[in-house]
Amino acid sequence: MRYRTLGATGIEVSVHCLGTMMFGAVGNPDHDDSARIIHAALDQGINFVDTADMYSAGESEQIVGKALKSRRDDVVLATKVHFPMGEGPNRGGNSRRWITTEVDSSLRRLGTDWIDLYQVHRPDHRTDVEETLSVLTDLVRAGKIRAFGCSTFPAEDIVEAYHVAERRGFGKFRTEQPPYSLIARGIERSLLPTAQRLNMGVLTWSPLASGFLSGKIRKGQPVDLTAGRAALTPFRFDPTIPGNAAKFDALEQLIEVADGLGRTLPELALAFVVSHPAVTSVITGPRTMEHLESTLKAADLTLDDEVLDRIDEIVPPGTDLYPPDGAWKPISIVDPSRRRRPLADRAAR
């Protein structure tokens, strides 16, 4: 396994990062089996493990903590905070109050004294970024976390946070965790160049586009919309929806590229993501040992310029063939009042 430096942290991490969203009630509820998968990943050279407090309501962190108990010093452990954890108006978000509370809960579930990378899972328009950076800086000084980053932040929010940190003397977001795949390349326009300019590490998620690039979906073949990832977001997989036509057309062409290399589509998808110079590591989230073994096969695949040029022809750089599911939308889009002047002030004359 190859290792890369995680932004400006000086921490060396494997190019494949083990994502653990599928460990627990939402995926694999067998704690012992999940632990075996984690140990197998570590044995193959993966030293980077990513989880979040909200994955299966904390169960994923518990599984990871138990699995890493005897190998903690060899692992770069990342988790996240933001999404609600229980009932109540202050049990989520990016406030000092919640982050101070929840970091201790994550440490307890993980069974560790420190978190290597603590990530803000999504932006929070209710909380000033200065408040968030302040508490994260304090957690670094307290020794509870080693570095902090963000996930699915737009480039403009990252730049704002950078300048606030410079002005106020706070620590900086050292990493960003965005969705990125063969058919969701929008972050190539501004997010990835911004991360490069600010020397941030980038660990990407959803390299298989929520299973669309698993190789099990094909144009002209029926899709079971009642099982697996398709059941969660059927509108992304339904071939009868006109907006999905471009995805299915690109899918067949990408399969041809993979076949020409004698590799699978998932292997092509993973190798593509880690070919970008801004990407440090790609998160893969296996549910079974078979899934892990399948993704690890991509580790030795190098895509030459000819192959990358062909991919660019199929899905042009900076293009999203579907809006990647970020589970977050800016308040300027969600709140109509942010997009509409008062009625009396809308006319030009």
C-alpha cells in the first residue's frame, strides 16, 4: 500500500482509507465480522480508518474502537461531528457547546484518548465559523484531537474559514472530505484547486457513486429498486427517469474502458479518484470481506494518460452527471427568502 502525507499535518496515510459507515445496524450488524474486516484491511497495509458519530447512531464508533484496541498506535483514526445524535435542539451542529460534548462521547465509544483527525461533517449556517474553529483549536491544545478538517464544504466556505483562522490565530482545517467519482467530477472546478492552494489533504467518499459504479448496474437491464443502495435513493438508479440517461450511457462506455484494461469497473473507479494530484486518499466502505477484497484489487492499478484522456471524453472534467448526495444544501438554496426580494421591491420600475 502506498502512503501520502495528509495535507500539512505531517501524518502519513494509506491511499486507501477504510470507511466504516456500513458497520453497525445500517449495514453489517455483526461486530465480530466487522472487526475481522477491519483487521484484514490493516493487514493489507491500510493505516487510515474513517468513521463518524452518527454512523448507526454511534455503533460504528463502538465497533471500530473494539477492533483497534490492540493496534491503536498504528492507525490514523478519523471521525466526524455535526449530525443530530438524539432528540433536542442542541444535540447537533457545529457549536462550541455541542462539539465540546460530543468529542468526549466519540472518545468514549472509540475507547481511545485521542482522535487523529476530527472532522466537521457538514457546514452549519447557524454557527459562526469562528466559533467552530475556536473550539477545535482548543481541543487540539487539550490533546483530545491531533488535527481537524471538514467534510462536504463548498470552496468558498473553506476559504472563509482559512482567512478567519489566519486573522484570529486559530488552527486551520487541514483536510476536506468531498464526494468524488467517475460520474461526479464537479469538485474539480474549484474545490480541489482550492485544497491544493491551501495545502489541505483530501479524502474522498462515494467513489462508486453509491453503488451505481459497482458493475452490477447495466443499461437495458432491470434494476431492483427495492434492495441495497438503490432502495435508499431509487431516483438515482431508475432507468425510466430521463435525467438518468446520461449516467447509463456513460456507464456502458466506462465499462468498455475497464474491460480494455482487463479490470472491473470498481477498480477503474477507485484508480481514477486517486490519480488526481489533489486527492490524498479514497474512502471505501465495505460491508463484507468480499467487498474489501474487491476494492483492494484496485490498489495496484495505474491509469496512464491515454486511459485518463478517454475518461475525460466520456465524462468531461468538472462535470457532474448527477448531483452527488451531500446530505446538505446551502441556506441560500433552502430558504426562499434568501432568493426573493420583498414583493414590493421585485419589479424593475
